[in-house]
Amino acid sequence: MKASAFVGMRYYRSRSSNRFVSLVTLVSFIGLVLGVAALIVVVSVMNGFDRELKTRILGVVPHVIVKAAMPPEIAGKSAPFKSADVMLVTRNGSHLLTLYGIDPLAEHPSGVLMQAIGQDKVERLIPDQLRVVLGRSIASRFGVQAGDSVNLVLPAVSASGQNISPQLSSALVAGTFSVGSEMDYRLGVAHVSQVSQLLDEPADVKLTLNNIFDAPMKADDLRLKGYQVSSWVDDFGDFFQTVWMEKVMMFVLLTFVIAIASFSIVSGLTMLVATKRRDIAVLRTMGMTEQGVLKVFLVQGLGLATVGVASGCLLGLVLAAYAPSVMGIVEELTGFSIVAGTYFDQIPTDIRWPDIFVIAIVTFLISFAATLYPSWRAAKLQPAAVLRNE
């Protein structure tokens, strides 16, 4: 073992003559562990919410809509579809509603929307009568249930385009569904032929992609071929961009917490250097170079950082994995639930190893930067001046 590493490791096993130095080092270590653990837990929880929102919203909305006959190159991944914005009018009030027109025979039965509606209610959507399945939140809000009659109002534009008059249609409620997202407040489902008839327009084509995030690129390709296309990004892109920005901002803010804990290593090492001035002078007179002294304190600081990062990652992974159970205990003890008033029964978590890797690397680099200055100061001590004052 090299002399620098040997001396640096000896400092770990030896008790400091200055208890305050040991206290500062301990506080730095605890702050580093808690900062890393908090960052891992927060990022994992935000990943969980992001995953759930994408499943519950993007699993329902069409990936790409082509306002044309079915493009031959994507046959087999498409289904008839029509969407209309209508006013739902009930005896208890009115509500703006997005009405999705689908073909039950062309929809994949394992899809999120089909699973939420249920096969029995899907079969009630027939092409020769206007029947709607409403989001459960809408139905509950207006006291609507299966078998009730409601009215749908669409704006009808005159041939000249100068006059707009309401077009009223009666619909039978075929049931309700819930996907556990805001779609329960804004979505209704009917047969595609009925929605096309309401709009007096032919049905569009809904494309389902293997990777929903390929939708913008697929839409651009089809536009270049002359198709009129829209994708989920047009309606929900800003929403998920906001969610992503919130995750980034939380990462940055908690990284500052880690930076504060890491740079407290500067104080600990600086005071350690002050208490080891005589040792440094002796090592220099015995032939150790400035680079050797630098490495001694780099070993000291980086060893602390390595153990702190590893401990923080371990603690963070355990807390993230058991966050729902931990919050369940907190809820029982305090009566407070962080997910109260939301669609979630418990906190969702999603541990992503690339995020853990980034957190560990960033924290280690910050800690490495924090050890450079005190280590450099130790290397620049003049042994003659130190021994003269002893």
C-alpha cells in the first residue's frame, strides 16, 4: 500500500485530539447520507407519479389521430375513431365533455380504456343508437346512472359560417368507468358511428404505437406525406412537460442540500489539517512530496464521501421501496394522508437505476470538489515554518 493511502487510512482509525473536528465530520457524514437518501426517495416517488399518470392518461388517449382513410403502411395498428367536444346537459347541471367515438370490435380488449369500461358496458355501445359511457366522477357529480337519459349539445355552424346554433341530441347512459385520473372528469365514450353522425363527418383513424413517445415523430412523418395528423402531445404535452420540469427542479433543489452537506467536508478537513500540521511537517521532512500530502487528505475526504454516498443510497433505496408502507404507518399515527383528495390510494414509487447512478455520481463529484481545497492547503504547508513554531 502506498504511504499516502496508508496514512490516510490510519487517520480513519485514530481518534482525533479535537472533539469538535470529530463532531463536524460526523455532522458532514450524516448530512451527506440524509441528503442522498432524500433525493433518491423524492425522485423515486416523482417517477412513480409520472408512471401512474402516463398509464392512466396516455393509456386512454389516442397516440396519433389521422384525419383520412387508413394509411396502408400502418394497417393493423389502427382503429376507427372520432372525437367531439360537447356540452353534457343533465337535470342537475351541465358540463363540458370530450366524447370519444370508438369501434368496440376494433379495440384491443386489454387496453386501459377497455379494461376500465368493462366488456359488458362496451357491448352496449351500438352503432344505431347514441349511448354513452361516462367517467364515474362526472356521473357522480351530476347524479347520473346507467339507464338515465342525458342531452349532448354541439355547436352547429351554418353553411355561410356566420351563424352558430346549438344542436341538441339525446343520449342514453350505458354505464360509467374510472381510470383514476382527470379523464374521469372530462371523458365520455360512445360508438364511433354515432359520434361521426353527430359531427356529420367521416371517422378518423386512431393509431396505437408500440412506444407512445414515438408519436411526435410518427405524426411528423405522416404530415410530410400529406396527412392531417394530431398526436397526444398536442393535448397533453405541456402537462407532462410540467411534470418533468418539477422533477428536474426537485433534483436541483435537493442537490443543493447535498452540496451544503458535502462542502461542510471543507470545514472538517480544514480543521483536521490544522490539527495535523505537525504530522504533515514530519511527513514532509521524511521525504513525502506535496502530491503525497495532497493524496493523504484526498483519501480522508473521498473515503468519507464514498461511505456517505453508499450509505445514503442504501438508506434511500430501502425508504423508496417501502415508502407506501412507511406513509401508511404515518397516516395511522397522525391521521394525515399525503394522497388525500387524489386518485391514489397510496404513494406510488418507481426506482429507476439510471437515476440512482446519476445521484451517486453527482454527489461523489460534489464531495470530490469539496476535498480539493483543504487537501491543497495541507500540501502547501512549509515544514520548516510549522516545526519552528512547535
